[in-house]
Amino acid sequence: MKNPTPGLFDFLPDSPDEIICGVDEAGRGPLAGPVFAAAVILDPARPIAGLRDSKKLTEAKRDLLAPVIKAQALAWAIAEASEAEIDRLNILQATMLAMRRAVEALQTVPTLALIDGNRCPVMKIQSIAIVGGDDKVEAISAASILAKTARDAALVTLHEQYPQYCFDQHKGYGTALHLARLREFGASPVHRRSFAPVRAVLAAGPQAKGAAA
């Protein structure tokens, strides 16, 4: 595959034999839920209009693009690292783990992974970190959209299990609403116990009955 961004990243291999995947994550900052990552190999013969950093797209636009990416990409995969893995490894290493799992789950084996950010997971294939890559490289943009929509869907499912925390509204981020519910009900099994606001609540104890164990 040819360099997807000639002139911008001229250091990338420019070979028809190169198979490039874009990789991005979603959910490093929230206080609850897994961290997700996606890897995408786009098909140059089937371009997808409107790809950009998922954070710069509306939820409705992301939800429209995600199935198009899945239908038209040469390959895609979504993976995650659990709350327990985040607490055991730390969020950075858990994110790297989710990214590696996504790349290794691709049905087409890439020869190069372009990673959004300034760090790369340890993998068997070559990888290059690109700061701001989710708005510069379309394959990374596509990965950011798949990771974000998958994580949002997972938090809606968690809301069904733990409706008192309103995960469907804040998706696990530390909003005023989430922090208030966290203080009221204590930490649920899907809260990240290594994150400071959750640690503080665990140390203080719940303010009301009904806290999840």
C-alpha cells in the first residue's frame, strides 16, 4: 500500500507490498469501564468520506461512519483491556495492551502499524507513533471512530447493570454527575480503583445505602 499521506509523512515506506493499519484508543480518562482500541486497514479502492478524529465528530456522525468503516475496510478489529488490567498494569500499559490485541486480531496481517500518540505498543511488526495522527491519517481516524463507538456502546450496556451511576450519560468520565453518584453509591465493580477519585471514595466509604460491592 502506498503512503496514505504523501508529503506529510514522507518517512513512511512507499511500497505496494506495505500493508498499513491505523491504531487508536478510546477511554483512557474515564473512571470506569475498559479502555478500548481499534485497528483498521483501509481499502484504497473504497475511500470513505468524512473520516477524522472521532472527538471532532458528533455522536450521530460517528454512529453513521462506524458501519461504513466495517463494511469497506480491508480489515478491522476492536479490542479492550479490562478495569482489572488497568488497575494492575496502569492505564498507559493497559492502553498499549488493548492496541496490541487489536492489531493481532486483524484478519489481514499488517506490515506496519501507525499509532496515534507518542508511544507504540511492543509488537512483532514495525510501528510508528504519530502525534495527532487521528486527525492526520485516515486509517487512524477510522480506528478512533471504531474504538469510540465500541466503548460508548459498552458503557450503555454497563448502565443497564448499574443504572444508579448514569453511565449512559457520561460514559464513565469524571463529570459532576458521575462524581456525585460515585460518592452516593460507592464504587461499582467496573470502577477503576487505581484512579484517584475512586480511591478517595473507597477510602471515605459510601454516603448512602446501596453501594455496589
